[in-house]
Amino acid sequence: MPNAIETVDVNVPVTVAYNQWTKFEEFPKFLSFIESITQITDTLTEWKIKIGAAERTFEARITEQHPDERVAWNSTGGQVDHAGVVTFHKLAANETRVTVQLDWEATGLLEKAGAALSIDDHAIKKDLKNFKEFIEAKGIDDVGWRGDVQA
């Protein structure tokens, strides 16, 4: 099962970075393969992704969430088998380290080749750079979902 761990430091307070990450429906603004995400409940989302010509849909359930610390999830159905966690680490008053860990099941020749060539790692790194540019340019703190989900 392929996996990736990538980190980016953003020049915003930890609460700002965390709040943005809980606004799943805004992910298409900075994650390149996301077509849309629909928030169904506080802990269930429906994702539509497109990688090249391949389009996939799946649901993901938040399995653990602690404000300003972490959000963990796994897929629960559909065409994608994956799990992930994002953590937030306060480095300074206006600096946060965001670390993303993803594990997924590569299906099909194209996905397996991409995993073998670490193309997925590069895509995740690029999307974290996009997140950094997005959140730093936004300049305001919209309140995200601050609920707590126990593992």
C-alpha cells in the first residue's frame, strides 16, 4: 500500500491553518485533483476526484479530530481505498507546521506506476505548497468546524 508524508510551514497561526483544513468544500481551491467535496454530516464527506482521465467518487469518515491538533479520516465506500491524517504544530505565534500522511491502495496500472515513480509524493507536496499560498493570501480567519471526534 503506497503512502506519503509531506510537511509545509505556513505563516499563519495554528488556529487559522486548522480552521481552513476543516472546510472540506473549499479543498478544490488548493488541492489539484479534487473536483468537489460535499459535507454530508459533521464526520462524513463525499469526494469526487479526477486524476488524468480517471474520475473517482468515495465517502470519507473523520475518525479523529481535535481542534488545532489533528484530523484523521478513512474512506468508507466508493472507488478509492485510503486513509490519512493531518497534524498542526505551532512553531511561533504566526507560524504553523502542517504535516499530511496518506495511505492508499493503488489500483490499475497507471496508479501503480505513479506510486512506483513517487509521482503521488510530488503531487501532495505541490498541493501543500498550494495550501500555503492559499491560506497566506487569504489573510482572514473564517471559523471552521471546531468539534472534537474521539478515536
